[in-house]
Amino acid sequence: MSDPVWLKRSGERLTLTLHIQPGAKKTEVAGEHGDALKIRLAAPPVDGKANAALLEFIADRLGVAKNAVTLKSGQTSRRKVVEVSGTSEGVAAKLFG
């Protein structure tokens, strides 16, 4: 089975292209949004709170340490690119979990 368009693999690293909706009622994966994975975040887009909540959410869902998840681009944008290291198979299933 091939990876979704929003997921790129490079050895032990994954790159996720995300579309973020901050200030939602709850934090959840909302499905695909074009070529990105849409994630709703309960955290407000203030003082980096949404970015921190996003990285923590992804680390928790994938079962990796928080320091294994880094925001590569999109610090102030709804479209973000996140890199995850040390992940295993079944990433898409874990995210939609």
C-alpha cells in the first residue's frame, strides 16, 4: 500500500504536510485537505500554543518522544510541515487512530 500524498518517507524520518485549524472544540484529525492532512487543535493560535499542542499531539499519536517531532516550516501559517524521526509502520492508521 502506498503512502498518502501528505506523508513522505526518507529513511527513519517522516515529513508530514498539515493543514491546521486552531481554536477548535477538540483536538482531532479531521481527514485530508487537498494534499495535506487536516488537524483541528483546541489550542488558540497565540504565543506558539497551537504549534506546541500540534507537536505534542503528533508525538502522542505516533508513540514517539516529543523531541522526535519538529516543526520545519509554517510557524505562523495554517499550512505546516512537520518532521518526525524514529517512527514505525502504520503512521496513517496511528494518526487517524
